[in-house]
Amino acid sequence: MHSSIIVFSLLLVVVFAAIEENPLSDAFIAKINSLQNSWRAGRNFDVNTPLSNIKKYTGVKPGYKSKLPTKSVEVAANLPENFDAREQWPNCQSIKDIRDQGACDASWAFATVSTISDRICIASNGTQQVTLSANDLISCIDTNNDACGGGPEDSVDAAWSHWTAQGIVSGGGYGSNEGCQTYKIPSCEHYTNGSLPPCGDIPLPPACTRQCDPSSGLNYKDDLNYGHYIYNIHDNVVHIKSEIFTNGPVSAVFYMYEDFLSYKSGVYSHTTGDFVGLHAVKLLGWGLDDDLPYWLAANSWNEDWGDKGYFKIIRGYDEGGIENFISAGTPYI
């Protein structure tokens, strides 16, 4: 009898420990908020979502190290304390767009095409408004059919290089009928209380057709946009600021942890939880929030996540390595 009680007690300990360790549980969210007050956590994902499903939203394979050349940045004079690319270039609609990668593990592609779209508009003084096609990049880049499984080993580098070598056509989100080639993977519900269908298994990437959607009336070759020069930015806050201030948003990669999944507002810094995977996003500004320096970033998990698709992350501390993986490029206009 005594041994049975011990076994039962041990089972209870294991069960409660498992519940507490679930990074999507109310207890874990409460733990995050109890450990700090610089940012607030809340429910973004259903508590029963398998962590294996969430890992497919990261999108950069482990061990990623960029080999792009490092640009010598000319430091901009009089950098402001707060900067938001959406306000600096209000006529560039792409800067305001939050993308949705659906169940495809391809943040590497979305961060890149989102950044390039912004830079084309900025470099053309707003005369070229284009949403580059994530579908074209995902389907035609050489990934051995693994574009929705994290892409190539050098995913972000490969995406930028594909732009200069092969070009990328225009194309909006799923069902948007925008541009040459729209996204072929439907949006899905990562979260609770949403109206979209649930996300399922990782889909196969769309086939590379090198053709525009018939309804677009566009010619694929004529619609291609090319990059001129691609590069990294040294992990220096002033250099990164200067690049964004002068040329527009940049792509960034960082080590994502379990607590990030529940970000709602404030200035994020890793508080608790295990490593989930490498994730690519777009940086579009910086500022101070209650005296905390931050980078302003756009995610690609649709507007239901975080702060309407955006988040702030602590600046100047290379949080999750985010200041060490900055890439950008200049377009042919």
C-alpha cells in the first residue's frame, strides 16, 4: 500500500511538471509575466498545439551562418531616437503589410521578399509599388523539395542570391489575385478563436512553373525583379540603424525560444523556455519603450499573432543573435 502511494505521488509530480513545462499553458504564460515586466505574454496558440507543429513556423535551419559580403556602412548623421519605416515612407504600402506563411516553414523566404519589396519602393521614390512573390521564390529556389521544411542550408543567403541571379516576380498572398504569381499555400489558424482552418502537416512546396497565374495577364519574364548588390551589415547598432534609415528595412535571423510564442506587447527579451529554432523576420525601425531600447520587427504569422503581426525586441544586446544576422540589398530600378 505504501509503495502504491509513492508511485501515485510520483505520477502526479510528473503530470504536473509536464503541464507546467508546456510552453503554451496558462501556467507558463503566467510564469513569463511573473519573471519580468518589460513585455507581456498572452495566448497566441491553442494550448493543445503540438510543439512539433510550431517548430515548422521557424523557417531557418540550425547552423545557419551567412556568407554574404559585409557592407561598409556610412553612418547616417543625426539618427533619430525613434524611427519607423512605415512613417518615413508612408506611400510604400508593402512596408505596412504583414505576411502569412501558413503551414510552410519558410520564414527565410518571407523575410527576404518582404524586405526587397520595401526597398524597391523606397529606391524608386514610390514609383514602383510591388509585392514580391514568396511563392515564386519558394517554388523555384534549389532546395531539393525542402522549401517548406526550412529551405536550403544557407536559406536567407540563398534567397537574396536568387533575387540577383534568377529574379523574383510579383505576387501577393493566398487568394489575393495580386501580381504575377500569388501564394499557393492557404492561410491557416495558428491561434485560438480564429476564423481560418487549422494548420496541418507541412505542405510540399508549389511546383516551379516560371509562369504567371493565367488570371494575372502578366508575362513571367517581363515581371521579374532583380537585385543589384546583396550584403550583410556588421553587428553594430549604429550601422544597422544607418542602413535602415538610409535604404529601408532589413532581414534578420534570431534564435527563437518558447516564450516568444506568447509575445503580445512590450520589448521582448528571452525570459524562460527552451530553444525552438532559428527564425527570420524583417526589421523596420527602432525606438524606446519605457526607456527600453528596441528594434521594431514584422513577423510572417499573420496579424493575429503578437501586436497585430509586429513585435519589439531589445536593442543593443544582440538578443537571440538578432544583430549578428542582418542582410539587405539594393535593387535594379
